[in-house]
Amino acid sequence: MAFKPLDWLLGFFSLDIGIDLGTANTLVNVRGKGITINEPSWVAIDKRTKQPLAIGAEAREMVGRTPANVIAIRPLRDGVISEFEITQAMLEYFIGKAHEQSIVPVPRPRVIVGIPSGVTEVEKRAVYDAAMSAGAREVGLIEEPVAAALGAGLPVNEVRGTMIVDIGGGTSEVAIMSMGGVVVSRSLRVAGDEMDEDVVLYIRNKYNLLIGERMAEQAKITVGSAYHLPEEKTMLLRGRNLVSGLPDAVEISSVEIREAISGSVQTIIDTIRDALDEAPPEIISDLMESGICLAGGGSMLHYLDKRLTEELHIRCWVAEDPMSCVARGAGLILEHYDALRVLVVGLERGSTRHN
């Protein structure tokens, strides 16, 4: 990301923005103000005109309740853009909303956007183009695990090895870092969304009850866990009985939800184990002291840190406010650009910066 000579002057007046463009939620970090926007990555559009009718929280409320001519969609799938024009409209809305909070007119902002570490050049270009089209003056890309590590306060520029596991809605990112570079990384398209789908399928197969993704997500958050709870919980799920076609409800337990999502949780654990297997022994020694940091909304699954600690024999801990780590990290890049510019990924380069 090459800034123009007059950027320092424009930067003095503009509201530079760090964006965590997530599959499930989009967070906007305005330089000097912190995180000002945290909304679901949903857009409701008119099927005929393709024009956005609602964006963010308002659009999410419409999911499953729209008339025939309106559809509510998520323009990102598995951490990457699947609907370019809709993503552009969503970014435009969030950038405009951030600027509305300023009392004076401001120039177009610099924007740092978090991207999954396993994306292709085409997918990176799509994010760059969408942000530029949405009104950015300059766009820089940062890999989500690196941004999450910065946001969680890990010493990524030190010689000592650190490790982060960022579990979002569409992707789970695993990165082992040292000296400002990524030593080992894994990007896995199994995360919170996959767990929600697991719950939907489990309830359908076991109870012949069709529930929505929002109900499944609510069950995962409320009674879901990765490890047995001291006191197991129950919850009522409502949906449509597939035999009678009529509304129905069943009471499910935390044991059942744990069983439903066990496959996805195990896949994430196996991926972390693979990354550790590839790490140099010196870094493993560092990690045994510092532990593994968990970030992202998926890391808030009850007792996930305990399950990982038991399986990996390394202490795992959840970052403070794990959902905002990527956005906070992107904001730090803007605040300390000269010192942290090495972490910004160029479009012409691969995902490993130190090669």
C-alpha cells in the first residue's frame, strides 16, 4: 500500500478506518475513536432492481421474514466476497456511517481491511476493489490472524514465537508468528456458520424439526459447548415439524448441541495440531510458556479453551473482547503505520510477507 506525498495532510483531516469485513459481522474501527460500528454482514435487496433496501442489523431482522420481491443475503461466504456489488454497497454504507459521526466534512479515508490468510490473489483484488469503489482513498489489506494478534496485544514483532487461533463466522485462521512474520499458517473454512448448519441438520435428523439458522445460532451460543459443563443446560427450539407440516417445539440439552457440533470442533482442533506439528521446536518451547490465544466470535463457545488445553497440552486462553480483535488490530496499523507497515499485504505478493 503506497501512500501519496500529501497523504499526511489528508490523513490529518480524514477519519482513517480499519475494517473487519467478516462473514457474520462487520466491525469498523475509526482512528482516534475506536470501534464505532459493529453490525451483522447482511443486506436486504429488491430482487427486481437489485437495490439495497436495508443493511446491517436492520437487514438481519428481515431474515426469513421477507416478502417474495425482497431477499436478505450475506454478500460474503467463507470469508470471501461472493456478491461484489452488494459488498460494495455494504462497505459504502458503513464508511458513510462512520463519517456521519464527524461534525465537519472529511476527505475520503484510508482503509485497512482484514482478509483470511488463505485467500487467492483474485479474492484479495475483489476486497481491494470493493473498498476503493465504496469511497476509500487508499486501501491496505492485512491477514486476519495477524490483525487479531495485534488486537489481542500479542508481541508479534518480537523474536519470541506467538500463536493465535481466530475463529470467525466463515473461516478459522491459525497462525504462528515471530519477528513480524508468519512462520506457519492454516486457513480453514469451518467456523461458526458450519456449527450452525451442524445444529440444523442434527435437529432435523433426530426430531424431524426444521429450524432456522438464527435459532441454531442461538442454541449454540446459549447451551453449546466444546467440553462437558459442570451443570448441563436445556433450551426450547421452535420450528416446523417435517412430518405434520405444523409448528412444533422440542427441548434440547447442551449434551445434544455438543454432539451436533463435535465434528466441526474436532476439525478445528486437528488443524491447530497440524500447525503445531510444523512449527520449529524453539517456537513450541515459546508457546509452552505464552500459550495459544483464541480470538473471533467462535472462540466464545463455552469451554473451548479448556477443551483445546486438554487436547493440545498447551495452555489456551481467550483474548479480551475476542470479536473485536481484528478490527482493533487494523486500527493499530493505521495508528502506527510506519512501524507496522511490514504487516500489510500487497496485492502483488503472496500471503507470506517475510519471504
